[in-house]
Amino acid sequence: MSDLPKSVKIKEVGPREGFQFEKGAISVEDKISLVDALSETGVTSIEFTSFVSPKWVPQMADADQMVAGITRAPGVDYEAIWLNEAGLERAAKHRNTLALRPMFSVAGSDTFMRKNTNRSVDERLDELPGWAERYQKLGMDWLDVGVMAAFGCNYEGDVSPKQVVTTLQKVEQKANACGSRLGGIGLADTMGWANPLQIKRLVGAVRERWPGTPIKLHLHDTRALAIANVVAALEIGVDCFDSAVAGIGGCPFAAHKGAAGNVTTEDVVFLCQEMGVETGIDLDAMIAAGQLAEKVVGHPLPGKLKSGGNLAAYRERARA
């Protein structure tokens, strides 16, 4: 029926995606408390802040304080994002404590690319040699490429697998021309257009062109299909996902109100548990982190397990 992976890697992106999306102020102490709680769940990667201009994203003005304040757990990579050279320089100053990776983002939609970065896809590609050079100076000769709006766009409509593959080919050609290579590929359903069939079609098209390249999925739950899309991805052996504790966050450039956040971490962990796929994450600890996230932001969050609970506990009770 399927080719489920034996285990999956889940990157927790809730603190970064969630805090930057919240409208009200959240104290550094509360932010740190959530990151520290997540550090104790068994998750091995946490993306917890952004080195971006506080003029545009005021919620991330405390990035340096966050890096200094969190309690690091063994075996956990702590990651951040940046959008320009200044942001990378700020992040690189914390290289001893941050897990830097040479990320380069593009989009399947020109309009969304402009909304998100103030430049077209082609203009973004023209910047690639400069980014490759900066990463090479930091000892990284590859690019981990993320494609935003890889399945569809509220501004431009459906995005075909051919469009995504063509964009990735352009990235690879430019990277190779300046001495870098294509690393991992991230496919993001930024505005919630994907369905399970689309997941299989796009992942299949990318694998056909780059059969040995790791693929990660970043699935927003805007139209309640994120968990179904995870199932579809698992069925074809995808073993790397971004997720957000309690479903915190959203996309501020998605052109509609109430844009949902990433697929919920504890819900994905529960799904994998029930399907026999290892995550290495303590589901009860992640549920507690989801409950804490709701307290930190001060309003209800969409994750289901923080209310529904771990089915393993009910099974244990029934056996007793």
C-alpha cells in the first residue's frame, strides 16, 4: 500500500513562525520559556528566531537576546533565518551556538516573491552568486533551497510541478556556475493550496529530476489539509517535515485574513506514532509544550492533541 519511512525528522519552526506572526507583544522571557520546553521534547532541530529588520518584523527585534537566553539541550540544533546580508552577518556572530545552514529561498509565484522579498524570482536568482560566495566563506559550498508557494498562490493560482522543477534547475545552474551545489530541497505550501495528490505529483517530479537529493516539506494548514498531506508524503517515503507547536503562526503575506500556521507538531508526532513511524519525540512533552504555547500567546491555537490527548494514555487506562 505504501512505502512508509521507518523514522522521520521533524524540525520545530513554531517559535520563529509563530512569534513573528503574533500581533501583540510577547516578552523575551515567555519566548525563551517555550523554546526551553521544546528543547526537552526530543525534537532535534528548533528554528526559533529571525535576524530581520525590526522595522518590518518588530516581533523579531529581540533575536540576539533570544540566542543568548535559551538553555541549550544536547543533540538539538538551534536555527534562525535571515533575508539579507546584514541578517546573515548578525547570525554568523553566533556561529558557536547557532546551527547555520546555507539557505536560499525562491518562490513558485513571482507575485508572492515580490510580496515577501520586494523582488521578482529572476531578481532573486540574480542574487544567488553573492549568497553562494558568502556561504563559501563560511565553509559551506552548497545551498539548501526552499521553494515558497510551491503548490499554489493566492495571487497567481495553481503552481505546476513543471514550474517548480524549472525554477530549481535555474537555481542549480547558477549555483554550479559559482562553485556551489544543490543541497536539500524544501517544498513549502505557504498558502495552503496542496492536496494529497499534488504532494505526490510534485515530490515525484522533483525526485525524478534529483533522485538522491533530500526533500523536506513545509505544509501550512490554511484549508485543513496539512495532516492529510503529511500522510500522502509519508506514503511515498518523505522523511523530513517542518511543523509548528500547537499550530502557532501563519503567513503575513498570504493575502487573506487568518492564514493558518504550519502543520501542528504534536498532531504530526501523534500521526507518526499511530502509523508506526519513529520521531524520537516525547508526545506528552510536546503536548505540554503546545499548551504552554497557547498560554504564551494568550489566545486559542488550532492544534488538536493539546486538548484531545495522547491515545497511548487511553489505551493504558483501558488495559488497566
